[in-house]
Amino acid sequence: MKRIILFILLTTGILSTQDAVKAQDTSSASGIEFTPINSSPAAKTTGTTKKDGSREKAVDKKSGKTLAATTREQSKQTLWTIFLAGLAGGFAALLMPCIFPMLPLTVSYFTKSGEKKDNAVGKAAIYGISIIAIYVVMGLLVTVIFGADALNSLSTNGIFNFGFFLLIVAFAASFLGAFEITLPSGWVNKMDQNSDKGGLAGLFFMAATLALVSFSCTGPIIGTLLVQAATTGALLGPAIGMLGFALALAIPFVLFAMFPSWLRSLPKSGGWLNSVKVTLGFLELALSLKFLSNVDLAYHWHWFDREIFLVLWIVIFALMGCYLLGKLKFSHDSDLKFISVPRLFLAVVVLAFSMYMVPGLWGAPLKSISAFLPPQATQDFDLSAQAMAPNNQINSNGAADMKPHKYADLFDKPKGFNPYFDYDEGLAYAKKVHKPVMIDFTGHACVNCRKMEADVWSDKQVYQRITQDYVLIQLYVDDKTDLAEREQTTTHEGRKIQTVGNKWSYLQISKFVSNSQPFYVLLDPDTQEPLVAPQGAEYDPLSYLKYLDSGLKAYVE
């Protein structure tokens, strides 16, 4: 069941958009004072502070990785995820009623009688390259218009996230048939006229005409992809996403020009194309709720808790299943005389997914989709067998730390954990009990953070290692709670530190040279230096346990 669910979410665009390692709000985070970083020969890494105040690169002795190298690896993972999301979106767009019927028409233009096959393939290749160029430029324009700093802040900005929610709901309504998103007809006519020029320019304008004519179908997919790519904070995210989208869109035109006989194997156009469009509309509607949840969590409104999110998803996917079975019909749908076998199978999977989510209303962990749900601690009625009292930090004398932790009333603790939410407070306790620190740089909008907590931290050995051998500090880099007035400050660069998220985001950037989440740092509380190279998400509990053990070994050496 888990693999089936992940397949649905990945191929339809929900998983791909959120499964990236998210870079959070870095633009406004800088310039806050923290406990000084002491240079000490006892440091377990080669990263130290020089006498002139400058810092050497922190390097793990065993792996040889610097903090910057770890960050670069995570950035590559993010871009690859965005690229795959773009590919999935492009292949989905091919099945739209605005594009699929154009495949044989366009290919027949390239393979018309009297032309050599090589010439036809060359024209198709130029046509495909033009498609790629148009969409990549579109992605680059997003970065140019918003700027790198703005892209980094999009993922946690309440106004932007609520705007994205409304935008994607509009896209969903368009796919469901409420209206069509179209561009001015003058643009289309002008491009079409230019496409008659012939030569390279003519092929380019043919590609531009395709992009404009199909916008009513591809617009919602492109818009959603650009929103998701932009909110990762990756500078080239929108361009990489558009590269994947355009590549998936262009390849079939080239392949069918090379092998025209393949066109006979394509299914005929018909009402099934509109069914694909409506199905994507349901998925867009489900995806939009994640943006609304981000706003709710970042501002601690608690209006959109886990059970409300789940109820809406259950209803949306149940309605999608009914639609696939022909029990729900929209005004622009054609008559469905019978249910095809592939459509029946898809309906079974979608309805099974709806049923899978029902136990979550009573606290079932739902690990397959836990990354997209609000934290389980937000659920009011929880009968989960995993629900347990928070495990208080135990010191070397066996006494529990029962004092309320700073900011504890703001954040939802992972089940069974009792983390600190303030760096200095957690550090002081770690020194007191002589234990290493595990810093979890996390965020309300961080999908991978929730997935790690649900799938990896719940592993028995990992859970015991974190709660018994480490002092856990969770620092939310995207929280919008105002700091106490005495803690607010302005850096020498003129940037203001006003919120809790600003403070911890700057700590991560300035000390650990990273701005992505989740980001785990195993720290020596005395030297305040990493014991081993920090790392991001690792979904294999055994590998993550080895990482935790490597930190403990470095601490005792």
C-alpha cells in the first residue's frame, strides 16, 4: 500500500513538489548574538576559530566533508527533485486535450511527403529545442523578477502561501471545468502568422504557438510547478523545473518524427483526455491544502489541524474515485458508456487511498503521507498506540528535566520527545548532564522534516539513541513569533532580527553554512563544534543510526 500511495503522489505531482529538501527563510535572517564559539584543542573536528576571529572550514575528520560541501550536496538533491517534478508535469501535460491531439498533426507536418527523413527529424529536433528554450526562459524570468532573496522567503511567508493556496484552487477549478485560463487571442494569432515564415524562425514560432494555444491546459501545471520550485528557495529551481517540463513535452515530438509508424499505436483522442484533466484538477485541489497548512502552522492559528486536513483529503480522493467510476459528472464531460479496465484499476487505487487515510482521524501515523500532514501533535483526538507521554531528558544522576522549556508552548513536539527549542537553554543543559547535543534545524513548512520524524525517529533504536544519549534541540527557522524586545536587533548589514525564525535561521547560516532543512548537527556542547559532518534527510533508519553512533564515538574520544 505504501508503494502504491507514493507512486500516486509522485506521478501526479504532489510528492514531487514537496519532497525536496526545503531551503527556508534566509533573506531576513542575520546578525544576532549567540553564546561565543570557543576555540579548544578538544574539538572533535578541524573547524576552529582563529585568533583574528575568522573561522576555518569545519571538516569531519573521517569523511573529509566540509559544511559547505554538505550544503552543496543537499542543493543538488533539491534541484534533481525539482527536475523530476518537472518531468512528471510535462508527461502529464502531454495527456491534456490541448496537446495530445496536436502530436500527430505536428509530426505529420515534419514528415510530409517529398521530404527526407533526416530533414524531418532535424526540423523536429529544432522544434523540440525551441520548446525547451521557451519554457526555461520562463523559469529564469521567475528568478529575475522575484530575485534570489525573495525566492528564499516564499516558502514561509504567510501572504505568499495564502496567495499560492488561492492560485492553485483557481487552477483546480479551471481543470474541473469552471472556466478556462486563456491568453489574449492576438498573441496566438501573431505567433501563428510568424510560424509561416519557414526556416529556424518559423520552427521557433511554431513552438511558441504551441505554448500559447495549450496554455489553458498547461498553465495550471506550469503555475503549480513554478510555485513549488520557487518555494524551495533554490536559485535555479524554476529554470530547472521548466527544463524538466519542456524536456518531457519535447521528446515525444522528436521521437514520433524519427519513427512515424509509432503514431498508429497512440490511442484515439476522446473523452478520456478530459477525464485526465479533471483528475489532475482533484489533485491540484488536494495539493493546495498544503500551502494553507503552512500558513496555519507558521502563525500558530491552529485552525487547520491534522484531522481537518485529513477529512478534506479523504473527501477529495473519494470524489475522485467516484468520478473515475462515472458516478460524478461535470458539464463538459462526454457520456461514459462503460468503464475501461485501466480506469477501474485507477479508481480502486484512489478509493483504497481514501480508506487508508480514515484511521488517521483517530491518530494512526499514516507514514506514507505523514510528510504532507500537519504534525500529529495537532490532532485533538488521538488513540494511536504510539501516543505516549513526552520522554523527559534524563541527566547522569537519573533525574528528569521537568522544567518547562522556553518556547515549548509554541511548537508541537514529535511524539515521545521533549526537545529544547532554544539553543542556549539546550546547550546549558547538555553541559550540565555531560551529553552531546543534537540540533535539528527544522521548519513548519518542511515536508522532509515531518517525514523524518514519522518514519525514522519512530524507529525503536533511533528513538532510544536520541532520547537517552543526546540532548535534542529543535530550532524552527520559519517561525513568525516575535522575539522579546530585548532580543530583537539589527545587524551591521542593516538586516533586522525580529522573529524566532530569523534568529535560528541566522544561527544555521552563520555557524553551519547551510540554509536547508532538515539539517542535523551533532555538537560538542563544550567546544560548540560539530562532532561529525552535519547531514540532511536520511530515510534509512539504519544509516541514520550509524550517523548518530558516529557522533557519540567522536564525543567520547
